Amino acid sequence: MTTANDDLEPIEPTVAFDLFIDHKESACAEATVRNYRYRLQYFLEWCEDNGIDNLNDLTGRDLQQFHMWRKKSKDLAETTIRNHLCSLRVFLKWAASIEAVPPNLYDKLIIPQVGHGDRHREEMLDSDTAQELLDYLRKYHFASTEHVVIALLWETGMRIGAAMSIDLQDVDFEDERIDLQHRPEEGTPLKNGQGGERPVAITPELTELLTEYVENRRRDVTDDNGRRPLLTTSEGRMHRSTIREIVYRVTAPCFRDLDCPDCNKGTAKTCPEAVYPHAIRRGSITHFLSEDVPVEILSDRMNVSRDVLDEHYDQRSEEVKLEQRRGYLDKV
């Protein structure tokens, strides 16, 4: 009697890992490869500790035991575990294509569901991924609505309510700035009321993008109050729900034809690998902090208090903070 394993070719986990990374380096951006390399190291460690020297021998039970092993790790967030398992699932699916594991083994790796609230509190669009996404949009969807939404949210770190509130008259293309205005009586309040009103400087690159969008892609419509919004749909001002939908769709790896474990591509459901709009704001703030932009400047620009910024937005690792402090001390 033959089994699916009879068609497999023996291969050590580390050898398969090296081949997988080589494959990804030819198809993915550096940050994506780095994530796979980091996350899969734990799987290699587990294989070594458990005497698994041939991937052909992996079973669904082994995958469950690896999952439990990761869950026992100290101070490991559920979203982190989920991300590691998603990367492993991509690896196993690739391994099946080279006859290293049974064809459907990856289906036996159960990806835990993480509550929206938990993901929302922890997730962040990192700067490398953001840059990859913006490069992709610039190359294939230049000055599209999707390109403008992502670029605007990332560069300014503003909330989606602030983005939808912008009128054409609020954008000063010559002085390269956007003036955010609190207009609650007309349906576009800012979260912190008049305290959220502020001028926001924008780069020449974003100015160029907005100019191209307004001249060639923006729908020339008004909203119910006769105002001319910057972000529009065929019905008028773009709503928060539309901005959220754009963020969900565009930040999903499958939007860029990348591997997307457990993805329901082609359905109305949100891709599990997509991020929430607030993850862009959190990532933007962390990025600028990592680039040594003073906290006081970011606090004013992003309209967030120092305490809230420290508690909810600053996702820099302690190592990054240490090196930044060292940089300042070296200048003294």
C-alpha cells in the first residue's frame, strides 16, 4: 500500500528553509524576507529540539505541538503567535510544491482567530512594509484614490476622520500644507474638536501626488453642504467606511500578489493579513520617532498628547530607544 509520503523526497528543515528564503528573495521585498527569516527560526529551533531532521515526517500532530510550544513562550502576544503560524503555513505550502511535506499538510495548521480589539491595540504598519506598499502604488496605481489615501495617512499620521474632513480649499499646494478644520455642523468634526485644528506640513512628493489626483482622478463633486471635498466618490464626500475599506483592501498582501495565508481573496471578507486604519497612524508615529523627530513636534502634528503617544503609539523596541539615546549622548 502506498501513501502520500512515498512520493516525498527527504530534506532537512534547515535545507528547506534556505531554499525557501532563496525563493522569497527573488520574489519579495527585503522586509518580507526578513519577517519570514525571523519567524521561521523558531520552527527550526523546535524541529532541532524534537529530533525532526526530515520534513517528510511532519504530521498535523507535530504542528499542533509546535503551536502549543509557542503559546507557552513568556509574554508572547496572541497576534505574534498568529503571525508566526501564518508564516509557517506559507512555508509548508511551498514545501509541498517541492515534495518536502504531504500536499495538504499546511491545511492541518490551525491559525488561531484573534479578536478585532486585540489586533487593533497591537498591530502596526511597519515602515518597511509601508514603503513597499507606497512604491507599489506609485508604480502601478499612481495618483489613484488608493494611492492618495495610503500616502496621506502614512505621511501625516492623521486619523481617517481628519482625512475625510479635508476640502480642496484646505490644501495649499503652493505652501505645501493642509489646514485641518473642525466643522461639526457640516458633518466633519475632528476628534478633539477645535483642539484638533492645525496646519499640517506636507512634502513636495505628497503635494505632487495630490496635484495629480485633483487634476486627473478626483471626481469633481460637492457634498450635501455644497463643499468640495478632497477625497470623493461618485456620491460626494468619501465616508469613513470607504476609507476603512480601502485600507483593508490595499494593505492585504494579496493586493500586491504576495502570499496571503488564510485569505478569502475574491470575497467580501477582510483579508486576515490586512491592517486596521489606526495601524497606519501607529506605524507613522513610530517611524518618525525612530527617525529622531522630537516627541513635541509629533505630538502637535499628530494631535496626540505626550502621555497617550507614549502609551498607545510608540512601538519602538527598547534596543532602538537605547541606540537613539546613545546617539544623542555621543554628540554631547
